[in-house]
Amino acid sequence: MESTSPVAILTLMIRSRTFERKIEQLFRTHKMHGTTHLAIGQEAVHAGVALGIDSSDWIVTTHRCHGHTLAKGSSVEAMIGEFFGDKRGLSKGLGGSMHLIDLKHHNAGSSAVVGSSVALATGMALQLQRSGSDNLVVAFFGDGASNRGVVHESMNMASIWSLPVLFLAEHNEYGMSSSAKKMVSVDSIADRGSSYSIKSESIDGNDVELVLSKVRDAARYIREEKRPFLLETRTYRFSGHSKSDKLLYRSREEEAEWAKKDPIGRYSQILVDRGEITYDQIAEIEQSESENIDTIVASYLEDHQELTLEESMEYVYHDEVSL
Amino acid sequence: MESTSPVAILTLMIRSRTFERKIEQLFRTHKMHGTTHLAIGQEAVHAGVALGIDSSDWIVTTHRCHGHTLAKGSSVEAMIGEFFGDKRGLSKGLGGSMHLIDLKHHNAGSSAVVGSSVALATGMALQLQRSGSDNLVVAFFGDGASNRGVVHESMNMASIWSLPVLFLAEHNEYGMSSSAKKMVSVDSIADRGSSYSIKSESIDGNDVELVLSKVRDAARYIREEKRPFLLETRTYRFSGHSKSDKLLYRSREEEAEWAKKDPIGRYSQILVDRGEITYDQIAEIEQSESENIDTIVASYLEDHQELTLEESMEYVYHDEVSL
Amino acid sequence: MKMMSYREAIREAMMEEMARDENVVLIGEDVGCYGGCFTVSSGLIDRFGTRQVIETPVSEEGLVGVAVGAAIMGMRPVVEVMYGDFSTLASDPLLNHAAKTHFMSAGAQSVPLVYRTPMGSGTGAAAQHTQSLETLFTNTPGLHVVFPSTPCDAKGLMKCAIRSNNPVVFLEHKNYGQMGLVPDDEYLIEIGKADIKRIGEDVTIITYGRMLDTVTQAARVLEDDEVSVEIVDLRSLRPLDTRTILDSVIKTKRALIVHEAPLFGGFSGEIAATIASDSKAFSSLMKPVVRLGGREMPIPFNKHLEAAMIPQVEDIVKAATSLFG
Amino acid sequence: MKMMSYREAIREAMMEEMARDENVVLIGEDVGCYGGCFTVSSGLIDRFGTRQVIETPVSEEGLVGVAVGAAIMGMRPVVEVMYGDFSTLASDPLLNHAAKTHFMSAGAQSVPLVYRTPMGSGTGAAAQHTQSLETLFTNTPGLHVVFPSTPCDAKGLMKCAIRSNNPVVFLEHKNYGQMGLVPDDEYLIEIGKADIKRIGEDVTIITYGRMLDTVTQAARVLEDDEVSVEIVDLRSLRPLDTRTILDSVIKTKRALIVHEAPLFGGFSGEIAATIASDSKAFSSLMKPVVRLGGREMPIPFNKHLEAAMIPQVEDIVKAATSLFG
Ligand SMILES: Cc1ncc(C[n+]2csc(CCOP(=O)(O)OP(=O)(O)O)c2C)c(N)n1
Ligand SMILES: Cc1ncc(C[n+]2csc(CCOP(=O)(O)OP(=O)(O)O)c2C)c(N)n1
Ligand SMILES: [Mg+2]
Ligand SMILES: [Mg+2]
């Protein structure tokens, strides 16, 4: 478990926000290619989960995976490199922003096929269990993904085999544009736990200390009771779904309501009130995170290095064992 | 709704049992080709459902569909014809025993891909709803099928769109060989209704009058409340999964326990006790049903007629509209 | 004639058919106010409402299965799946159900369904959003498979696909903004007819989908070298217009096949085999058939690598040139 | 050498590898005491227990996805799916995940998984249980696809598939009782090598899977007519042993390709294209390449129609004969 001092937690969330804002700007100014899925507003979930599990526990992320990846400890350099398609990126520029994989930090990556990653996470847990490991796997998935059949199949298997999976529903009210209120036939995804005899809970995902403590409880339960757990975190993505989103499907009023629950703003306030930090110090953190990212981005913009086609073809197949 | 006099109900169940026994024998003696899935022991579900809905309501069956099809009114001739691959069969010998389709009797057939039919049924209900029909669709599925993701996806859609679907879980304790106790992560499939805000109930599927009355209630609810319903019927297949099953996965004791709950034996006893019928009369029904099937089978064995390859190729594509 | 984009052409076809027949229903994820992932269906919900534009949860297998069931009951669904890559999830309802229902019911049921999905690379969306998976469908009797390259073809084929009484897999390329002339009056393009997009004498290039653009550019380069290229745009992969292919090859005596999907196991095999097994075409050939396709690798995220994965103008020029001398 | 069935050969290969490495795990529906749908895994649960034989719910997509995830963590799963037709349900984990994980992680992850499933007709199980769906897999870089025809090949290839560090789609035919000689000592058969099952001079017949039997019968008939047939059994479809195919065709100057899958869009296209695009093979050919495959229809239930759907000995003899004179 990483240091979980309040200031460290806040710093992690600020790093994520700064990172996302920078990415947003790089896309807006066409410095980056492809598509991107920002998770501005969901930082408390990512920090709370990453810090609530052991560093040797695994995560399997989603298409919206920057925050998960940063929080689990990946270097900003390696991430930005991947976004630029640079060979110094996490996957040498082959994976892109929806496939951030970092085994060193026990991040097994994600699937851009929404929901399919939940089966992968379940399978990882199966092998962890078989090999006698005490680690668990966090399977992140969204409210949209919760309606994929494979999520149902995976939860059923995790339950009958008592696998160490923390099913982490990141309910941010929307899929791409469709409201969970219309698409998910139940108020809370946590209510689906009973379908699989999986214990579950729904919590405020914008309260980082709550997320942290509930994830710790869940992780303890998974290790001790040897059962999976389903935790729903209620949150909101402030950003659009992807770079081309015009946000026609939701109201400005709703956004304003949620803005008041901004996890970073809330936590800053709490820590200032508790006397743990001052606003000036927060501003300093923001500035330092921002400068760090700017420096990294500048260096990639200056010196781009990429694989050749021949080099990239080396990664299609793993070497075979010799016969 | 067909006549639902107790004697008619009993007769229907006896017809199904007789039919299945005959099919079993024809396979044992290699008079029939392919595979077959008998539902001996599940007759109360089929009779109760078929008689509890309107004849204009639709059913979508499973790979184990003889009983459903008979109960919904199909002729024994046309069914046996299909089993023999005869061109007088329900699908002219092209579909076979897992694909009994009879539109005249509002039986839309099934899928041999276990569980996939549930989506088809849901789609049929969508079009019924759009076209202002008052009819519903029964989606039969087994305990094994209940773990398929597509069932989850379908129930979610049926709920959010308030479709007229009666999800009819035929829980017979086993998939092919695997016990629902090990494979289904919840005691009763009805417990999964809450995952979709779908009202549900679990009942004894070997009590035909109970099934009939609960299906009537459910059908009324679906039509009046304009909501889907999930009904689990608990039953048991006395027969093996298919013709090659050695029944190693369950005990003779368990079978004996369930044999006591034989839906036909139970209902016979009840009707005799009530003075609605005598055992002699039941024996007469059995004999007459048996003779009827024997005659039909004999005539097919004597005179086999089948499509030519050229004729069957006519059914690959529907004629196009002329441009 | 009027200019419109590939996107608009598909939209207009759907609009006209939805207006003509209220059983034509668009079904898919975010097809309502978002207008679908590539905004092809923008505005349809305003015009046709939720009875004809049905937004679904993220449930590809289920929603395509639902569309098949609805089609059996008389709906004429046009199903949109956001990326062709997710056709894996829809392959059970399409291959095992839509394609077989008419047959298994000996004609009693039919599935007048259109399955729309975009294929191909060029968007920087990496390996799981950029494939060309037409071969998932082309070996399945019971399905039609079309892949229009121009706005005009897209509109005419879409209208035919919607009116077809059989399941049609309607593949789109992602160059949705590509402009082209489209007739003012209503028209239909029959499924199963290739189109000679350029008449030439010296070599036949057979292609489809987005590659038509690249092939056309290559043909211009080759023209400068005095090589006259005939371009056969298949438009329909199943049924395949073998007559048009063979006639062209018999005329030019040289055949080059180009597609974006990985070459090995790609649809080019069927086309090459069609030529190689026809005695007249076979004996007319001056040179072996040449095929160009994508590299044997998943599509990389990196922009340059992604672009280099698929046949380039230079590759086509080089391959065509190799057929001479 | 010892005689054993195709079923036993596959079982023996799995047993040997499971004994050698406890990370080799069989995963599938009813693979325990039922022994799997075709009893290939009979007895394995007794010997290896539930740590190496994992029975799953009816959840094809999920269980194959789970196997991919487990493989990433070091398991070497052998996944059984009861019928090849249900590969539609497993195509997302296989095509979008197993095949791309190594690439998308730039080599950091690998998926040493074997996907076992039987293909083909002849069982009277009708349209949804009898398909030959190899083309679902053959256009996907990142996968290997093998399809052994004999007990000996099945055993040697299965052992290699299990030891491969890449995902291998291992297709089986349903003539599980077919007997054949298998070496007593341990052996491996490299993935990607075709086998000349019969040496001949006059015509090359290229085939794989169960069709080898029919082709062999046809070769005997042709021998009586003094036509000497060389039979190339591909064994591996991806990678394809093009060298062996081309060498044989260059020698015999005549090529006939036979498979059970529907002809149009079938894998025969790739084989024909391989021959037609090789200049030496192309110029050796005395006659166009001939292909035989299944009819363009779903498999009917009726026994005679089902049998007539796929190439018969007579069809092969006739097609081979047409290559002369
Ligand atoms: C199987 C699949 N269907 C559709 C998409 C397109 N898509 C990308 S993100 C998204 C919405 C996912 O919603 P949710 O799971 O709530 O995650 P969020 O985007 O809110 O983080 C969709 C539909 C996809 N990537 N995969
Ligand atoms: C998708 C799929 N997987 C596996 C099978 C093989 N199979 C046929 S019946 C069956 C068991 C189904 O169990 P259940 O749904 O409980 O129905 P029951 O046989 O008990 O009527 C299986 C696994 C299949 N037909 N389809
Ligand atoms: Mg969401
Ligand atoms: Mg069952």
C-alpha cells in the first residue's frame, strides 16, 4: 500500500486532474492523434481504489483508464509517451490511450471492448487463486458496461469459484450519451450482487476517504472470506465522453449540481478545514504537477521516437519454445 | 386458451410422456437419426404454460422443445415427420428436433444455441408492443441457460422497455451434466429478477394446476401492468440429457426422490381422489395416445418422403422484392 | 444530382425508408440525440421519435438478437453497431440465427434485417477499434454482405438492403465525410452487382470499401505511365458479381486485388480463386494474380504505423507495374 | 506404434502435458465426470482433480475470456467449447483479446491458450451444431489455427499447441472414433507444417480435417483409373505451409482443393490464391485450380441432405478427372 497521507491522496488526485486537462488541451490543439476518454471528476474513485488495495494487487481498467493507471503508480512519462505513439510509451506506442498496460505496477491493462475486461480480470483471479497468491484483482467497469452479458457471466463464475475479485462499478450516470437511468434497469448496480450471492455496497464515489476505507474493507473481506465483492461508486464525469462529444444529452444544471461535489474541491476544503494543508500549498502542488507534465510533454514534442513497422511486427507473436 | 378441464390437462401431459417414450425407443433402436432431448418429468410446466396463456400468445422454446411444442397445439404428425427428416415435418425435415417451429400455433421455434433464444423472444415482444398487440411472448430457458450473458442483456432490455415477456425458467437441476447447485450462483433463478426490477416468483413446476394458475396470474400482470415477469418452475428431467447420457452425475437416490413427485402420477392421483377420473380411464387415455403415435410412426416408417437437395436450397434465401 | 457525404447518403437512405415504412426501425447504442458514434443517424430521433429510433444499452449480442426476433415478427430493423470490431459480439445472432432462420423454418420465417457497422483503420483508435472483419460474414450462406465505397452506392445499396427480405450485413468505411454526387430522384442499387468505377484496358484492379480511393489515386499515377487501369468496385461481397470480375480480367489479362483487411485469409482469396478457377480467365492471364492487403498484425496505435499497415498508393502502383514485363 | 482413436490421441496429449506442467488446465462445460460433449476428456478429472480440470457454467464468452485472463497470469489453459458453432460466442475473447494482447502490450503479456472445438457435419444435429467455421479465425493475425485429421497428427499438434506461447485455435473433426497409429514415444508436430499424406505425380489434392478421409478414398478410386494423386494435408491453416503446397503443385501441375465449409468465402480461397499468385506454380498449372466445398446453405437436419451437402468421393473423382484432357 502506498503512502496514504491525506496530502499524498490529494496530490494524486491533482496529478490526475492536471494530466487530464493537459491531454484535453493536446487533443484540442491536434497535438495528439486518435481518441481519448477523460475521467475528470472521477479522481476520488481512482485514488481511493489504488491506495485501498496492496501495491501487489492487480487492476484491470477500462477505456477510460488514465486515472486508474496514474493512481496505480505508472510514470507520467511512460503514459504520455504512449499517447504520443512514442516508443518510450508504456506499450511502445502500439497500444494507445485505451490500452495502458504496466505490469510493473500490477496494472494488466484494459479492453476497449467495453465490459470484456471483466472476464479477463476474473480469469486473472482464477490463476491467482490456483497459485496460492493472496492478491486480488480489481475489475473496473462502468454503468454502461454493467449491461454487457459477459459481466453477468463473470460475476457468476467469480461467485461459484469464490475468486478474489473486487468488481468495481464506476457509475458516472452515463454510457457514451445514454443515461443509466434509462439503460440500467435497477437503481444501483450494487443491487445486482444478490443475483450472484456476491456481497455488495453502493457508496459516494466522490468522497475519497470513504472510497479508500470501503475498498480496504472490501479487500479485507475478499482475502479473509475468500469471496468476491461488488462495490459501486457513484460519481460523474465532468468531461465529455470523448473528444467529439457535444454534451447534448445532459443539462447544464445537472452538471452544475455535480460540480459542487467535485471530489478534489471537496477534499481540498476538508483538508484545509482540518488544518492539514493550506490553499496556497494546494496551489503549489497544482503548479508543480503542471510543470512536471509540461516538461514531459515538451520533451516528447521535441524528440519523437517511434518503432519501425518491422520492429512492431516483432510483437504479433511471442517466440515459440524450441521443439 | 385451450380447454382447461382437468382431464384435458392430464391428457396433454400423457400425450407428451407417450410421445417422449416413443421417441426414446426410436432412437434406441436407431430408427431415428441425430440427437434428441427428452423432457420426461417436465410435462406439468409445458401443459401449465401453454394452457395458462392465450393461444394467440407466442412461445419461444429451447433445445428440449417437444413438450412445449405439443402443449402449444402442434400436431403429432407434423412433429414426428420432422424427427424423421420427412418433408411433411414441421420444417420439412430441414430443422430437426431442436428447431420445432409452428407459426400456426404461435410457436416461433427455438435456438439450439442455449440461451440465445431469449433475445429472440425479447425482440418478438418488442415488435408486438410496437404494433399495439395485446399478446405476450414466453421465453423458455433452463437453469444452464440462465448463466448465458445474453439472458442478462435481454432481461435488462425487457425491463427498460417494459416488454410483454414471460421469462420462464425451467429449472430442472442440471445443465447437460452440471448441477445447478454448482453452476448457478443463487438458489433460485427468480432471485435474479430484482437485478432488472422484474417481478418474479419461484414455484413447484411439477404441480400442473399451480403452474397453470401462476402463469395466468403472470400473463394478466404482463398485460395489465405492461411489465415483463420472471417465473421459475422447479422440476426435474427424468431422462438423460440426450441419447448418449450415462447419468453419472447424479445419484439413483435423488432420481427416486424426484420420481415420487412425477407430475403425471401426482395429478392422476389428485384427479382420481377428486373423482374426476378413474385409473381405468387414465389407462384408456394412455392406450389411445400410444396407439395414435404408433400409427403415425408406422406410417412414416412405411412411406418416407424427403426434399431433394435442390428443393432444400430454395430455402436459403427468401425471395427478394422486385426493384 | 447533388453533392453529399457518405454519412449523409446513408442517413438519407434510412430516412426515406423510415418515412416509407414505419416498420423500418433504427436500433443501436447512442443512436438518438448523440446521432450514433459517427453521427450517421443525427436528427433521426427528432423526425421519427422513439418508435422508430430505439436506443439500447451496451449489449451488442442481445440487441442484435432482439432485432432478429423483432424481424421475425415483421419489423425491418436497421441495427447499428458502433465499430465493426464488436461484430464478434454480434456474430451469434447474425451467423447462427439471422442467417439460418429462414432455412430452418423451411421458409416460414424470414429476417429482413440490416446490420450496419463501420470497418477499417485510420482513426488512431488502436487494435480493437480498427479491424476489417468482413470475413466474419462472407462464408455464411443466408447472409448478404455489402460494402459500398461512395455516397451514391451507399444510398442505393442501403435502400435495397432495407427492402431485402434477407439479412444484409452493411459494412461502412469510416471516411464518412467523403463527398460524392447522388441522384436527386429515388434510386436503388441491386445487391450483388459490382461497378466498374474506371474503364481501362491493361490491368484490372478489384477492390471495395475505402480502398477504392487509394486504388483510384494509384490508377491516376499509372495513367501517367501509360498504364490503363480498369477498377472493379465489388460493392457486394456476397453475392459476388463474378461475371463482372471475370469479364474485366479476360479483357485486361491482368488482375490485382486490393483490400485493407490482413492479406492472409482475407476476402481477396475468394476473388483470386474465382479468377484462378475460371478456365477462360485463367487462360487469359498474362501473369499470376497479385493480391495486396493489410499487414499480418493487429493495427498499431501509432499514427504512422497505422497508416503504413495498409496498402499505399505506391504499393498498388508497384504491384500493378509488376504485372508487366 | 499403437492404435488409438482420434479422441484418445487428443486426450493422451492433454494428459501428458497436464502431468508435465500443472499450469496446463482444461476448462470447459461438462468436461468433468461427463468427459465433455464428445467424451474427449473422460477420466481427466479423476486423475487431475478440480485444480486442473475446471467445469464451467454455460457461458462461452465469459469462460473463454476467463481463460485469456488466466493465461495472462501464467496458466496454460486448454479451453473446450462443445461445438464449433458456438465459436461465435467466443470470438470476442479470441479475436479481440487473445490475438491482440501480446501486441497491444508490446510483448509484456502473452496468452498461451489452446481453444479446442469440433467442427463439421454428419451428426444429424442440424444447422446450429454442424458448421465448419474455420474462417472465423483464419484472417486474424496473432492466432494460430490448426486442424488435424488423424490421431497421430492430433496428438503431436495438441502437445505443440499447449506448449506454444501463442493462442492456438485447435479444430477437431467429429469422427472421434477414427483409429490410427500413434508413436509410442513422445513426439511433437510443429505448427505450420503440412503433411504429404500420399505421394503422387499427376494431381495435387489439398485438404484438411475430416475431408482427408474422403479425399483418400477418392485417391484410391483415381488410382484404379491410373491417376496418381498427391494429397497435401494442411494440418495448420495459419500459418500455412505454402512451400509444401507450391512444391507439390509445381510437381503435379494440377491442383484441387477440398473442404467441408461452404465453398464461397471458404479457406479454399486462400489456398487457391496462394497458388495463383506464385509465378512458378501459376505457370506450371495445366488447368485452372479447382475447388470443392460445402453447398451454399445451412446444414439441413435430414440425414441424406446433410450427407449430400459436402463433397463426396464421386465429386472429388469427377473434379480431379476434369483436370485432365
Ligand atoms: C462492446 C462495446 N460497445 C460499445 C463501445 C463504444 N463505447 C465506448 S465507451 C462506451 C460507454 C461506456 O459506458 P460506461 O461503461 O458507463 O463507461 P464510461 O464511458 O462512463 O466510463 C461505449 C458504448 C465499446 N467500446 N465496446
Ligand atoms: C451456447 C451453448 N452452449 C452449450 C450447448 C450444449 N448444451 C446443450 S443443452 C445444454 C444444457 C442446457 O441446460 P439447461 O439450460 O438447464 O437446459 P436443459 O437441458 O436442462 O433443459 C448444453 C450445455 C449449447 N447447445 N449451446
Ligand atoms: Mg458510465
Ligand atoms: Mg436444466
